[in-house]
Amino acid sequence: MRIGIDLMGGDTPPTHLFEGVYSAAAELEPSHTLVLYATPNVIGKIAPRCQKNSRSAQIECVPCPDVIEMEEEPVASVKRKPQASLVVGLEALANRTIDGFVSCGNTGALVAAAVLHLNKFPKVLRPALVATLPSEKGPVVVIDVGGSTTSKARHLIQFALLGSVYQQAIYQVQRPRVGLLNIGVESKKGREEIQAAYHQLEALSHQENRIIFAGNVEGRDIFKGDVDVIVTDGFTGNVLLKTAEGTAAFVFDVLKANRPSDPTTATLGKQLCDEQQCGALLCGVDRLVMKVHGNATPQTLHRALLKAAACIQSDCISQMASLYTR
């Protein structure tokens, strides 16, 4: 197994992110390889620590002369910088010299380059980023969380199907309950495309057994776990995800400050952090692509790499493609 990692373009210094790569390598099999895409300057700084170790995954470095920065326009930068670390890594994924790709860089550029270089599932109009939130009843999948900022009704319908097959493949939920994120539960709430998606999802759930449409869901009800998949556009989903992460971090910090020795505090912190802080999978393409926050910590990248390895091991992308086209 070979996992590619783009260390460049995020808010966290790549040499700091490397600590997450190094610690993840210690938990992976010696037969696995972590392939780092970075500038020659960065590679020069981390290369001395990439020596082979018979008890951990191997670390290889691929020098790339260019970087796509966060503020750059996604599509134009992908075309203008074919030697950027993000683009070179995705080309390697398309050529199957690596089995998965993880990036902390520009989200729009990652999605654009993935669409350009990888194959989409049949009839998928637009891939979407899917993340997981904890709830009272189990993991809740949220799609889209930043793949694109606006979505029409037809995109939201496909997000519902992609989120459902993700729940089936990753969490073995056979008939996921799908909710449409909205400002109220009534069918006439929200923008025109949300209302249209509501009626189309309702009709779809009556026509076939692939999903169970549970109607509109308000943000405050997500953590009850009454639905397995939350469908929304990438702008709203990204705000939701980051708000949830910030709230979780705040609650955990308050508990830790007031009850530092309480074992419940550590348990809650683990529950809040494990799912949320291990990256978002790009659903709808035929290879494993994972996006990690631009301000990722080494611990975040560590978790993301272990999750990527588990996804590759379980062949979840092929499972999702098979479920989607069934």
C-alpha cells in the first residue's frame, strides 16, 4: 500500500505536518509506504528523518517545484501549475503508482485536479466531500462539506446517494436515513433548489429501497442521530463542520480545565475528535482522495493517514462504486 501526501499549500508549516506523517508511519505496516510531495527545500529539511526503518512504514519524498497556495483560484492554478505538489500527487494516483492521496492544501484545487485526472462514478455530475460527525446514535455523514459552494437540486439528489453508499460501505448501515439540512422541517422551507430536492428525494425513497428520506433536518437536531446522512451544499456544510469542530473543542477545553482528572473528560474528547478530525473523503471519483483542513495539526494528519490506510485496505471506493451503480 502506498499513500501519497501533499504537505504543501496549507496554513501549517509542512515541516510541522511531517511530525504527523512520522508518527503515523510508526503505526502502519513495514510493507506500507508514505509518499511525500513537497518542494525541494522542504524535502531537504525532512529527508534525514526518512531513513528506512524495518519496524514502520517507509517514507519516500518526491520533489515538486511548484505549490498551489490557499488564495489561488482553483481551476486556473491547476492548469497553470502542472508541477505543483497537489497536481503531481493526483497524477500519480491516476497512474496507480500510489493507492490513495491526502492533502492539506487548497480544497477547490484538489477537487478540480481530481475531476481532471480521475474517473468519476457513472452519471455522477459533481463529486462531493463527505465528513462524519458523532451523534447519540452513531456516526452521521455530512455531504457536501466544501467540494463546491453552490448546488442545484440534481446535485443534492446525487449527494444523498453518495452519502448513503458511504454510510453502507464504511459503517454498514444498509438503508441509511437521509435528511436535508434546512432552516425548518416543513417541505416549503428554504431556497427553491432545497424545496425541489425535498420533493425529488421524497419521490426517490418511494420508488426504490436505496434510501429512506426522513425530510428536512435543522442544525440543532443533527447530533440526535435520527438520520444517518445529512445532505447540503458545500458552503453550508463547510460552515456546519467547522462550527461543530469549534464547539467540540470549546466544550472539551472547558471540561479539561474544570475536571482534568475525570476519565469521562478524556472519553468525551476522544469521541468528539476521532471522527471529526481525520479528513473528508471525496466521494464520486474512482480513487481514494482525502482532504484535511488547511490548519491541520500533526495529530489531525496522523488520524487522516490511518483512516486513509483503513479505507484502502477495505477497498471502500470499489464498494461505494458498486453500491452506487446497483
